[in-house]
Amino acid sequence: MIESLLQAARPLLAAPFTLWGSPVTWLEMVACVLSVAMVLANLRVNPVGWPLAIASSLLYALLFADSKLYGEAGLQLFFVTVAFWGWWQWLRGTGDDGAALRVRWMTPRARWRVAAATLAAWPLLALLLIRLTDSDVPWLDALPTVASVTGQILLARKFVENWPLWVGVNLFSMGLFAYKALWLTVMLYGVFTLLALAGWRAWQQRAAAHG
């Protein structure tokens, strides 16, 4: 199925130019633009970020599959599913008090639980990639994948902690994508890091305002 999708997307995988000796495809360029628009919307707590996430994630799933980053490709398909859920959460979701979701912090206990679950999932995914795919970087692929799953869930529930997690994921991913010579995506994740820092600050201020 993946091969069929890649064949169908072959025109988008054409490279109109190169960057530092590596081809930059139309697919990567469009995905980059949509992704930046998505993060800017998330920073402003604007629900339009979720449909942008769906579109960009579908494009990145194809790009990463073409680069044999199967963990990252599968993550993008997970993002599509979570984006529909997150979209609904931001429009209709409620907190523990039954009120509409608002930007807030997690409890210290919840942070430890989330961190433990994320670290436990890392070797499980890495071993799955080793067993089922021809990934040449299964452990490096698995770590940002499981951390991104956590970040997406925290974002959907409007927890401030999603932003520092994205800072770490983005910095780590820059090294991974540089290894794969996806230079435009490396620069994109550099922009993501700066936007995540800005989002962290903005959401801290929102959470403080909400008391």
C-alpha cells in the first residue's frame, strides 16, 4: 500500500531545486508551509490549526516513507487521527470541572506518569521497527515518534507542557533529518523550535491569567 501511494505521489516527489547538494521536493515544500501555518495557529489557540495538521501530516507521511523513516511516517498517520480528536476537543471538549477546556498546567504527578509512559514506549517501538521494517535508524526514529505522540495528546488537552516537549522533539529531530539529508525539513524544525519556545511563553501567560 505504501509503495502504491508513493507511486501515485511521484510527481510531488520531483525536486525543482537542491539544497546543500540534496533534492528538495514539491511535497516537502508544501508540507513545510502548511506546518508553519499550523504551529502559528496552535500558538494562538486557534482551532484552524487542526485541519492544517491533517493536511501537513498526510504529506509528511509520504515524504518520510520515501526516506525510510517508517516510525515518523506512521506517526504522521497517528497525527491525522489525533488531529480530528484534538479539533473536537478544542471546539467541544471539557476539563475535569466540566467547563470548556482552557490552557493550564499538569499536576506534578501527571507529569511523572506521562514521562514514564513515554520512556517505556520508546524501546517497544524501536524493537517493532527493527522487526517489521528496513529502517536504518530504528532507535533514533522511535524516540521522537513516541515523544511526539505524547506532545500531540497534551496539545489537544491544552496543557502548557506540550510546548517544552516539542522543543526537545524538534531539536532531536533536526539531527535525525540532517542525517537523512532532508535539509528543508531541518530548517523547518529549527523554525518549529523557535515557535515552540514562543508558544511555551504565550501559554504560560494564558495559564497564569486563568489562575
